[in-house]
Amino acid sequence: MSEHNSNMDNEDNGQQNNNNNNNNNNNNENNMNNSSNVTNRGGNANSHGRLEVRFLVCSRDAGAIIGKKGSNIQTLRQK
């Protein structure tokens, strides 16, 4: 009897996992759709003809983007 119950529990868990995966996929699609609808909030070039750009990133990814002692940022500014 307990073996039958454990099989039913496993099936229920499998269904929950499928539902969670479907929800995650839907959220990812919504995020992608929202990111394509970015509005221009000024975007005027400053007096030197340069455009200021700002990004929202997760803090765990920020270090890789900035680089050691800001080296990646400095390289981008020089280009």
C-alpha cells in the first residue's frame, strides 16, 4: 500500500514541476516582450556628442560587466 502511495506522490510532484516550468516559460516570454517595448526617456546626447546609457543588471552580474578596477568600463569609454 505504501508503495502505491509513494508512486502517486511522485506523479503529483511531476505534475507540479510541469506546471512550474510552464509558468516560468510564460514569465520569460512576458519579460522578453516587455523588454522590446522600452521607451525613450530623453536619450539626448550631451554637449560632447556622447549618449549616456544606463543598464539595470543583477548585482551578481555587475562585477563581470564592470571588470577589475572598472577596466571594462574604461575600455568602452575610450572606444
